[in-house]
Amino acid sequence: MKKNLNSNHIENDEFNLSNQDSDYKNLITRLKEIKSTISLLKKTIFK
């Protein structure tokens, strides 16, 4: 039974890492969108 618990724990850790990777990728995508928006606003303001 202890083996089974350890196995579940490892799977949960892997799942958490996957979520963190996904969160990180989403954050990077959002930051790129914000960067583009800021760039566009700068062009508009300084025209």
C-alpha cells in the first residue's frame, strides 16, 4: 500500500509541474500581448 501512495504522490508532482509549465507559458503569452499593446500606444502617442 505504501508503494501505491508514493506512486500517486509522484504523479501529483508531475501534474503540478505540468500546470506550472502551462501557467508560465500563459504568462509569457500575456506579457507579449501587453508589450505589443504598449508599443502600439507609444506609436500612437508620439505620432
